[in-house]
Amino acid sequence: MKNENLTLPAELRAAALTRPSRAEAEAAVRTLIRWAGDDPDREGLIGTPDRVVRSYEEFYAGYEQDPVEILSRTFEETDGYDEMVLLRDIRLESHCEHHMVPIIGKVHVAYLPERRVVGISKLARVVEIYAHRLQIQEKLTAQIANTINDVLQPKGVAVVIEAAHQCMTTRGVHKPGVTMVTSRMLGAFRDSASTRREFMALIQGQHGDGLSNV
């Protein structure tokens, strides 16, 4: 494994140490194909195990990256800027840890700087790192907010996620068109109703009134 695993939490490092080989992963895909009722050796499926494993390397790349390290490079030369920094409509692509099917949606992230700010691309990277792990939306929301809060130590952090879960739309109850909304407000966003309203109004600029009760 890459050295990046040394920066992961203990439970993820332990999983990395016992990670199966690529050959074992491809063999597992072949087993699933057979279990589904098809022949992994037929022409259309011969390359499927390799393609699936390469896809998984992309889907779950977040296990090899450290969001704290991403946020560690900050800037103090802000000319006293202390108003809200908002990144809206970050594309979310994750996978449900219960069924391993896609979660697709958008993330809105805001913070109120105390002394330091971070490049906005780093906020999107934090979202991407946590999203590229097996997730539930509630935990994902908390992880993003808590990490930004712990590293930047701002006056407040707000995270809202709107997403559709294919574990609900393509299986089970089969209810397409349903969006799940989760939020986590820390610091000033939790304590100040006016700050929270400002944040909600800014993200509603494109999303209508659907989030007014978050």
C-alpha cells in the first residue's frame, strides 16, 4: 500500500493492511457474475472483473487520502475578511455502505473564518475524500463538517447535503424522485439564527424553498 495509509485513522489502517490482492478482487467479481447466473468466461464478460476492480479503485479512492492533510495549508493574509465563505452545489458521488449502490447529489459547505482561510478547492477535496468511501449520508455530513471545524477552527461551519439514494430508487421500495436532505451546523451557524438564515438563503438561491425547514 501507499504511504498515505499511515495518515489514516487506526481502523482504516487495519483494513488497508489486510486488503486483498488485485487477483483476489478480480476472482471475487467472477464469483459474483457466476452467482448472478452468467458465465464470466463468455466474450462480453471476460474483461469485466478487471474493469470492475479499476472502477472500485476510483469509487473508493478516499480510503487512501487524508482530509486533514488536505486542509492543513491555510492562509492568514485575508485583510480582515471575516464573512461567510460558501461553496455551493459541489457534485456528490458516493456509495451506500448497506447496498454499495450510488448516492448522487450536491453538497453545500460554508464556514466563518476566525483567522485562517483555505483554498476553496480544498473544501471540495474534503467532500470528495469522504464521499469516496462507503457511506451513509448522515455520517458523511458530520465527517465533512467536523473535519473543517477541527482543522480550520473557524467561528462556525455549515454543511447541507441533498442526495438521491439508488438503494431506495432502484431496489427495495422503488421510490424514484426522492431526495434526502441532511445538515450539520456548528458554532455560529448553530448558535445564531440570523447566520443560519443567511446560509440557507444563499443556497436556496438556486434550490427554491425546499430547504427552509432544515
